[in-house]
Amino acid sequence: MRNRRIGAVAVVAALTGSTVLAAGATPALADSGKALPLKSVGDLVVDGAHQRIFVSDPDSGKIVETRYDGTVAATASGLPRVTGLALSRDGNVLYGALESGRAIVALSAATLTEPVRYDLGAGVYPLSLESAGGKLWFSYDNYGKDPYIGSEGNIGSLDLGGAKPVVALEQDTTGAYHLWSGAPELTSTQESTPGDSALLAAFDPHTSSGVVAVYNVAGGAFTRTGAQGITKGYTRDVAFTPDSAQVVAADSTAVTVARSTDLTPTGSYPVNGWAKSVAVASDGTVAIGGSEVRIFAPGKTVPIRRYTLPRTDPTTTGNDEVADRALAWEPGGNRLFAITDNYSAIHHLRVYTEPKKSPPSLKLSGPASAARGRPLTVTGSLTASIPLPAGTRVTVTRTDLENPSGKSLGTLTTAANGSFSVTDTPSAGGTVTYRASYAGDAKHSAVTATKSVSVSRTSPVLTINNNKKTFGYGRTVTFTAKLGATYKNRVVEIWADPSGGDQGRRLLKRAVASRSGTVSASLRLTRDTTVSAVFTGDPRTAPKTVKATVGTKVNVSLKVSKHYRTGKIGKTKYHYVHVKTKAKLTVKMTAGPKARKAYVGVQFFSKGKWRAWNDGYFPAAEAVHLDATGFKGYKLRVRAAYRKGSSGDSVNTTTWTPYQYIYITK
């Protein structure tokens, strides 16, 4: 059904003002995938001269033109069930079969504009379209898009070479009826052979007969040379080999090769899962698309490479698949294009840039760790589906802290089994990475592998003062780090991380250690804080971090009022309060990240001991009144506190006020 390249023979374009789309810049050679604005795929045509791709969408009635990278360049809409596509030899005109429109339309290939319509007649519903032998060939039936009713199919032609377009129907008169249950799919030879000869193949994807027919259409003639059931079921796609001597036919579970003269099977290619599309490159390389994409050298049964399709539909567990008859090679080139779809009918253009090259497997192994300054050995193996000869060159580099851009360890050659090894003595510690690279050749992709080894480094002496000390709120404290001997780096960083999630870790100082190895930084403390001294290491000295955790108190005070006098009992100052008067306790406390509550605890003196009477948590901004009814003649004492974790947060160290003493009188 698809043209693999620009049309094999010249077809006169009945267009005016047609322009040629200039070839775009060659895209970067990397496999890619881009979503396309499609609901279905009818046909796929690749124009190598201008690096553009055309896809028909029967369900939407449109044709989408993209560049090689999948960028949409133009869209033509309002084309009722446009299916088959064909491109003129000069690439200026794109033809489309309008199944529901019973016509063929010609468009400017550059812009998909300036449509010219060629009616085919009542009851002629074209499906597939090919350009060969100087004419446009189309398959058709008399029932439209539903071939399952049993409507007969045939092949017709549209000749645009004369003064007027000429439509010829029922070209296959050699028992064609009952050969096709509906309009068959068509495919043609990729290029004309000397003498303007050309072959056309037809197949029926709607029945399990597996029939493929071949026609000679050289010079515009039409002769069936053979028809034979060569596949095992529903034929999904057919392609000619470059010399036109064979056809490659895919059904759901097998790909069969047969002579194009008499359709006698001569070989096959294995299928993993199922096949929905097949394409043959100009050098004979075979691509099979379905549940995956497999690439075969001509006549070989072991794939050169396999591509697993991604899963782009989150509503299902299955991966994407190549759509029916939606695989095409870059004409005369190496790139392979596939249209894939998923369960939700989302379509992507997949571009494979080196499908003809075997992807080698390069593996490295070696110790997980090693001592600095001692030799270690890294071994490797290089294998490929297309075997590589002994003596294949592999370059090896080492990347470490002293050689961040890599140091060459030379070029190695592989043994007959693909193995190689390198022995090296790393002078730097830390993560040492060995990288082996094979540059590739005409039949093999480039490949690189790495192996990382943890190489030992000396642990330095690093200390910091003030660990586990507690300081008053707002106190400015100096933290001093001291670094012992190192190889090169003498920079120390001092970081502060205040308690609580609302303040982040921050750098206080980064400096080269003094002659005595010290770096100091001062910090005003408002919260419990972890202060870290950080040495980031050097090629021979390991990184190290030490921490000092310091507590920071809050400012908290307690004031007693509503007393009628003060006086000492013994050496202790008491607030004298009438039993019927409620002493007022006022607490002030440093604010925290959230509203804080102050802890207030009251004790009374009895039988020579202070005993707990009452306590509780109260908003720090509110006064607390002490009701001492029943305690006439008793001594009381009261204190307030911020209690870490209980007063509303945990960012400071628990802090108590001194006791305030109260004497209850009549």
C-alpha cells in the first residue's frame, strides 16, 4: 500500500502554482518519538528528497505532513475517508484516495493545498493507491469502507499523461472476482527497473486466505503474473525486495518470503508476538513492526536489533504497537519511520536513526572498592548480534578527582571472544570511574560502558568546639573548627541549622584554614542549633563533617502582684497575700514560631517539705490568678517555664524562672 520513496515513475501533475518544499536541516541522529494529531492511519509515505512524511487519517478525513522529527508542517482536512497515498516522482504532488468521496485528489505536496479532484464514478470506492508504470493504480470495491459484506474488489488506474484524465476500471480480468473480498491493499516496487518496468502487488487483509497477487504494470500495461496464498492467515502487509525478485508478506504470526514470479515461498523471518507491518530498505534490510520492531539483514533469521515500544497509555498495561501497514524506510537511507498507536488511539511517529546497525553489548566488571596507590584490574567484554572480529579496538579512560575530564589509559584490542582487560593504579581516591568506548562501524552502533570503583582516602582530623553546651537567648557565640593534615584542600565550611522547619541550613563561613588549621565563625543564637564543620575532601583525603549541637534558652520571667507587702522569712523574700485575695502571676516569654504556652507550677510547704499543689499551661500573654482559699498560714512557691516540646514547639531548650515565694495571711 505504501510508497517507500518518491513515486517510481513520473505522473503529470494537473496542478498550477505547485511549489517544491525545500529540504529541511538534517535532524540530530537520535531515536525519537512525537505525538501526532491523528485518530487513525490509512497510509504512510516518506519523501526522502525533501525529508518529509505524509500520513493519511481516514477517521478524521485529513492528511498530516510532518518533517523527519515529527513536527507538523501542514494539514489538509475535508478529505472524506482519505486512505491510500502516492507521491509523484518529483515530489511536487501528493495523491490521496478518497474512499467515501469515490475520487482521487491531487494536492501540492509542499503545502497540502490547491486540491484537484478526479472522480472515479458511481459505486467506485478507492482504498489503496500506488504510482507505477506511468499511471496511478488504485484498488476499489463497490461498498465503501466495509469489505466484510462480500462486495467484490478490483484494481483500476488513473492516467494523467494525456490531454484528459483517463479512468480505467476492472483491470484485473483474470478471474479477479472472488479473489478479493473487498478492495485489496496495494504495494509497488520501490524503484522502476530499466525499461520503465514495474511490479504491483495486491493482498487482502480482510480474509484468512493469505492470497498475494503480483502484476506487471511496466509501461502502463497490467498483467497478473501470479496469485497464491503464501501467508498463514490474514495478510497484514507486503513489500518487494529491492531487486523486485521477491515479496515479503506479513501475517499476524509470521513473515514469509516468496518469489515474485510465481509466489513460491523461499524463506521466512521469525516474529516475536505479532506482525502488523513490514518494510524493506534499498539494501534489502527487512523491518517488521507489531508488538515490537525487529530488524533483519537479508535472509538472516537472527535480528540485527530489536526495539521495544514504550507504554504511553496509562489506562492499560500494554505497550504501544506499530499500526497496520505503518512502517517505512527513509528512501535510499538508513532511518526507519513507524507510526505507533495505543489503546486510546494516541499515535506517535517513531524515528529510528541507526536500525541497520547491531547494538553491541559492552560490559565492564571489577572490584567494588580498592586501596589508593595499589593496582586494580577491570575486565570487559564486547559482543554483538553481528559478530565483531578479534582485535576490535576499545578505548579506555579513567575519571577521578584529579582528572575530572578523564585520563586516557590507551586503546585495547579484544580477544576472539570479545574480552579485554586493563590494569591501573589510581593515584586519587573517591569514586574512580573507568569508561570503555567502542566507536562503532558501518554495521555496529557506538557503545560505552562504565565501572565505578570506590578508592580509599585518608580520613582527616576535624573538630569543632561548644558541642552540648547551652547558651542564653541572643548570645553571640564563636564556633571554631580545626582541621588536621590534608593532601591539597584546606577549605572548611561552617554551617548553622537552627531547630524548626521554618529556618533552613545556612552557610556561616567558607575559608582556608589558618596555619594552625582553624576557621571560626560567630552566630547569634535564638534557637537550639546544630553547627557543622564541613571539609569536602580532596583527591587523597576523604570528606568529613563534625557537628556541635548547642542549646539556646528563651527569655522567660515571672512577676507576682496583688500582694500587700513583701518581707523576709528567714533569708527568703516572700510576697504577703490575704487569703481572700487572688495573687496575680504575670509571665513573659520569648515568642516562638507558633503561639507558646507557659508552664506554671505551684508548691506548698508542709511537714518540712515542699509539696506539689497545682500546675498547668497558660498562654504566655495572659495573667494567671492564684486562688489560695484554705491555705491561710501556708508558704507557697511558684515558678514558670518554657518546656521544650510541651509549650508549643521544640526549637529551644527548657528554661525555668527562679521561684517566687508567697505567704498566705488572714
